[in-house]
Amino acid sequence: MNFTGFKNANIYVEGHGIIKTSLKVENGKIASFENEDGLELSDELIVVPGFIDKHIHGANHSDSMYPTKKDISNIATTIASEGVASFLPTTMTQTEENIDLALNNIKEYIESKPTTGAYVLGIHLEGPFISKTFKGAQVESCIVPCSVDEFKHYQMVSGNNIKQVTLAYEENGKELCNYLYQQKIVASIGHSNATSEQTIEASKNGVTSATHTYNAMKGLHHRQAGTVGGVMLCDDIYCELICDLVHVCGDAIKVLYKMKGQDKICLITDGIESKHLPDGIYALGGQKVIVKNQEARLEDGTLAGSTLKLNVAIKNIMNVLNLPLEKAVDLASKNPAKNLRIYDTKGSIALGKDADFAVIDKDLNVYMTVSNGNVIYQK
């Protein structure tokens, strides 16, 4: 369809909240708040910023580690139905050869400039620079200490498309974190056995994110506050959160929100190939994953990513924290955009920004998704 924007719709406009207005799209950007020819929506629908998932492995039988462009395309088109307008395909701890294949494939996909599906912002490199103690569902034999030289190799293979790196700071991470910060790449502490002291030091050396907070990191204890405690004490660290109410319970979500506030939580899915599919046997990083009651676990019971949809994560956190719609939406749009340093172009609806929208109802059902002015999903 030839999409030009919206006419007289309920739109969540930056600085104004949800207001009745029109919106014109030109060349993939928000050109004005006047439009006589725009799409008219029913009154129960609301236009909000397109969602950003900065941590997702896969969906619908595809994984970011599968080295074919059709797999990335499949993920991108599948998650558009969740209101996701842009995302970071996320890799796994694997052999250097397999990581190289995945990175090169995503690079080629980005360079093909597709106009269907959610937009690929870049790559999230999760591992191999992590802790064996908190490997989670990552492959232990492929874990290595942090290395600037090895990262440079991966960044070269990716065509400079790596935008976030999950790492264990205590595994020789200081130099790498400083390097990532200089390169404007998000250093995210995760799969980490760091003490609270090490985590606070990490924040001073460039760490600005915590990967799936609470999960696969040293927990809070009254004699050692751990990675979790350190993250809560560092005002500059954004906290990823898998809000499926399986990975993290409601009270833990309330504690995190009380400590970090509205502006430092980023909702993610950590979705794997079983997302959007029924219960059954799937894979993650070459490991068997059993999905039962929509919970994904390895054979030993370890949680292995999620089947969570991002619009459902927003609805869940609204219910847990009794948040208004706008505040809940910010956790999946504004906050990830700020963490990734792309808030000048994405993350809110404002003049000159990219035309990224999710059209939803008050229950977070998605009716349309627009990415860079292209309609990528329509119910």
C-alpha cells in the first residue's frame, strides 16, 4: 500500500502524550503533523513509536546463527506482527567459524537494503566473551576471555555492524569495554560472575547495559551484592528485562523498577526459533531445546531464551507495575533507542525522525507496523 501517514488519529507524540492529530510521512521520515490524505483509524486504535528489540535470537524456525539471508528475513517479517519496527539479530557463543558465518550473513542482509520486515539496526554479539559459571544456554567449550583483537576480527567480518556486545567484565574485560565505548558500541555486562565492585568498575570503564538483568549473572546476596546489586547501583546502566513472568517474577520486576526508574529499563524478548510456534523440540546454538507451556529449556532444565512477543512483554509490565500505556511503551522504544544512541532518529514520534510506528489497541494487540515509512505488517 502507498502509505502517507495518518489522518485525525490517536498518536503518542513526543512531549505531548497521546493526542488527536494527523501525521505525514515523506521519504521514510515524519514530515509534518498535517495530512488530509492519511490513513483513518478507528477510535480505539493508538499510534505509538515502533518497538525496538535489541536482544532477539530468532523466531518461526529461524535463528540469527543460521547463515542464510532468508532466515534473517523470516525473523524480520515474523516479529513485525509484534509491533517491532527494528531489532538487533543476536548471535550465540559458538566456534569462531560459526560466528563468522553468521556475522557475514547478517552483513550481506543489511547491505541488500530490504524494505520488508523489521529493520536490522546492526548486530548484538552475545558471547563468546562470557563466564563459564553463568553460561546459561551458551556452549561452554566455545567461551573465551575478553579480547580486543578478537572483537576487531568479528567487527571486520560483520562490516562494522556490531552495535552491542554482551560480555563478562571479570574475564579480562576492562580493555575491551573501554574500546567498545570509544567506538560507540554498547558494552553490556551479562553471563557474568562479576562482584558488585567489579560491576561498578565496569560502569566506569564503558559498560552501559546489563544483559537480561537477573538472568545468567551473579545474584544479590547480603554479603556480596553481585552483578545484580552492582547494576542496580550504577545509574548509567540500562537494564534489559525479559518480562515473560517466567525469567523474572513480578516482585523482582518491581524491585528493578524501584531501583532503576522509568528511564533505565529496556524490554527485550531474547526470543529463539520457537517464538510464534507451538510447543515442541527446537534448537539453540546446536543444543536441543524443549518448549513446554511456551517455556523454552535445555534438557537439563536451564532456561534457553524465550518465546515472548514484545507487545506481550509491554502488556505484562503494564499489569505488574500498573503503568500507563505511554510509560510501558517507552520501555520498548525510547529507552532502547537511547541506550543504542539512536534516539535522534528512532524511539519516539517527532518531526524529522524515522517513520517507525506500531498501531495498537489498549490491550497491546497490534494492527499495523510501519518501519522507515514501509508498512511491514497489517492485521
